[in-house]
Amino acid sequence: MVTLFLIPLSFALPYTSGMLQRFGIDVAAADLAARYMMTFMPGLFLNSFADALDIFLLGMGKTYIIMYLQLAVIPLHLFFVWFFVSFMGHGVVGAANAHNCTAVLTFILQFGYCRYCPDIQEAWYWPSLKIFRGLYDYLCLAIPGTLMLFFENLSM
């Protein structure tokens, strides 16, 4: 779902500076925000996958591994921020690069844990055409339920 949102958004990012300027934002600040968002987008995309892996691990009862991975990644994030912002002097764009490095590292660690943890091997598999079995029955229930919730919330 996040992918469906981020792909069209990525086509709008080159126009971020102009849009922000139309809202009365200073030209320099608008350009900096646009460069930050263009650099930040890959990390945001990877964060959505890492969040999905978090939910999977929570469902498998592996709550502590998420905490341990984050405890391992946070000091590295601080190093990445120092390296890109202070040492390399990239400023705000360096902060986005630091976030991207942290997102890549978090995703790799979570994916590696899911791939090689023997407790969850039965639940962890690569997608195949088998995942589409029963999709029609699911949609027959999901679409009316979604429409009911949509119209109910619309009337509030």
C-alpha cells in the first residue's frame, strides 16, 4: 500500500520547491526542503518494508528482537549523522543520507533475522502464485466492508 502512495509522490518531488514557494515559503528553504525530500525518499520506502517486517515479527512473538536490532542500529545512526552532517559537511542532505543508511541497515538486519531464524521458517517464504488463491473470496468480503466503513465515516 505504501508503494502505491510513494510512487506517484516521487513523481511530484521535483516540483516540491515550486509548490512550497507558492505557499509563501522562502526560496532557499523551499530548495533545501526539496533536496532533503528527494534524498530522503529511498529511506522512507525502506522504512515501510522494515515496518512490515516489524509487524511480522510481532505476530511471531519476536518482540525483543525488534528492540535489540534498534539498540544496535541507533549508535550507528548517530555515527552516520556525524559522518554525513559534520565530517562530510553535507548539512540537511547529509541528515537524509544518514537516515537512508540507517534504513538500509535496519532492513538488512530484520530481513536476515527473518530469513535465518529457525522458529519462523514455516511462516517466512517467498511470494509465489499461491498467494493469490482465495483472493476473489477475500475481495468479495473486503470491498463491501470497505465501502460500508467509507460511507459510515463519510456521514459523520
